[in-house]
Amino acid sequence: MGMQIQAAVLVAPNMPFRIETITLDEPRAGEVLVKLAACGVCHSDWHVVTGATKQPLPVICGHEGAGIVEAIGDGVTHLTVGDHVILNWAPACGDCFYCQQGQPNLCATYTDPLWAGMMLDGTSRLHRLDGTPVYSYCGTAAFADYTVVPAPSCIPIRRDFSLVTASLIGCAVATGVGAAWITADVQAGMSAVVIGCGGVGLNTIQGAALRGAAPVIAVDIHAGKLDIAQAFGATHGILHTDAASTLSAIRALTGGRGADVSFEAVGLPDLQELAFAAARPGGTVVLEGLSAMGTATNLPGALITRQEKTIKGSYYGSVDARTDFPRFVEEAAAGRLQLDALVSRTWGLSEINEAFADMLTGSVARGVIVFP
């Protein structure tokens, strides 16, 4: 027996989200029903809207969520009703090759079904009122007041921490801070450049700054984003107009060499190539922005060899959500990680199209959909 929920549904590429009443099935074995408190507005969801990320439709997007456990299916032992949880869009089974190698963010068990918009058994818990299936983006479908997710997608946290703030840990914070702390392992005194100052880039900046990197150089096409970046620890800001002038400015701030580590937090091939050029010989390039499927980036092999540059992909900040999400909560509670300041504005679910329009203007650090 299902329940009726309110959700923002994407029915076709390049169309507005449409608020619909959807039937949500009860959680099955190994699944959890969550009442959403908040869900961040992330560019990765916009990639589904534009078609840059291929996804079965109709779909309920939203992957940066937090809420309260309402019910649990058979076999779920690490959660109880009433737990406060952050949604983890890269759940880990704990048993596959990648989980055993200490790379749970690359878990092979969940990747294929979740990218197909289904639960692990290959079926959806979401249906229109006429019974036709609706898909779940990343297995989280968090642009809805309730959702059913795989149990490993629920990471329990302390109950005295704001769920609105906690929602951002589920993507922007994990991806950005994780890229700095885990993927790149930034150390004190290293120079860092971060290209793109959205939610992920701002968290990369604060992650690098908290590790003692200097200088920390922010690059963006919006002057307002550079002001925000300084509040998160950037020592310098470069307004990007063209690759040559941006590269010249980066090198001027790094002894003419380039940065020890450069991060690309947008997912555009030309900016990934700029990040490569901005890293010094012997330096590291971290690609954390999600590129459109099918795009290609020119990373010249001759220079990779001759200059000994290391190129790393960073998927979800290389985090182990089970241990890193609670750690980020503790860092924020202690006042070291700035999370509240990330929330520029909140909206109700009915205002979701306005929220994405504001995101695209570059006027917000992070917008959040908040549920009653």
C-alpha cells in the first residue's frame, strides 16, 4: 500500500519541473522511508534538465537531501525510526571489489541500478496516479516531501544539528571538502587554485584553506562569487574572461610556475584544460566537476609526461560517507567548517523553478528547498 506525496517531476529535457501528486510505495527489504527536511539545489540536477546527463524520464531529481527516518524495511539494522539522516547518493554495499579496496564511493553493486533510476531490485517505488513508473535520480529523488532510498543511502547524524545545513553535506560539502582533504590531500603551504566557485568550488576552497594552503586562488566568471569565495578562505580572486589572462594571473601568484594543485569544479572541457595548464610541473590536477556525457577534454600526453603532472578524478570527493559525513558534521559543529553561510536562500518545493533560475545567475552560494 503506497502513500501520496508531493514531488517536482521532470517530464522532458529543457522543460520546467512540474509539481505532481505521486504514489510512493512502502520500503521493501533493505530500504528506508525518509521524510525530507531539505534538499540543496545543485548543478548536477540541472544537467538532467538540459540532457547533459542522460536519465530515464519522467524523473524526480534531488540528491543533496537530509531528513528523518519514518519507516524501515526488513533487514535494516543501522537505523531506527526518528533518526536524522543525510542522504548519500553513492551508497556502498561493503562487499564488492571497490568497497573492499577502500573506495566505497565507486561501489559496483549500486551504480548501475541507481543510474537507471531504480532500486536495487530493478523496480521503482514511485508511480503516477495511473500506475506508470516514475524514476528516482541517484536513488534519492529528494525533490519530494518523502522518498524511499536504499538503506546505505541513509547516514545517521546527531539530532541537534540543523537538517537544512546537513543537507549540503550530501553533495557540495562532501564533493568539495573531500576533493581537498581526501582526493588531493592538500597540505599546509601548498598553493591551490579552484576554478568555479559554486557550492562544490566554495567547499574546495574552504577545505584547502583549513588545511593551511596558501595562496588559495578562486576563479569564476561572476565577481560576486569571488567575494563569497574570500569569505570561505580564498586569498585571491581572478575574474575569468579568457584562458590566457587567467593563466597569466595564476602564474603571477605562484612564482611563475603554477599551482601545486588545481581543481576544476564546473565540468567544462575548456576549464579542465585550463586547470591542467594552471598546475605547475610536478603538480596535481583534480577534476571534480561533472562533465556532460560524451564530452572530451584535451589533456596533452606529451606535457603530462614531460612535466610529470598527475591528473585525478574526484567522484563524490573520494569520501566514505559512513565515516566522513559525521566527521563533517562535527567539524561544522565545532565552527571549523562554514556550512550555515553556504545557504544563501531557501525556497518551498513549489518555487523550485525559481530556485534553479537563481542558481544559474550565480547570485547564490547554495540554494535549498525546505519542506514543512
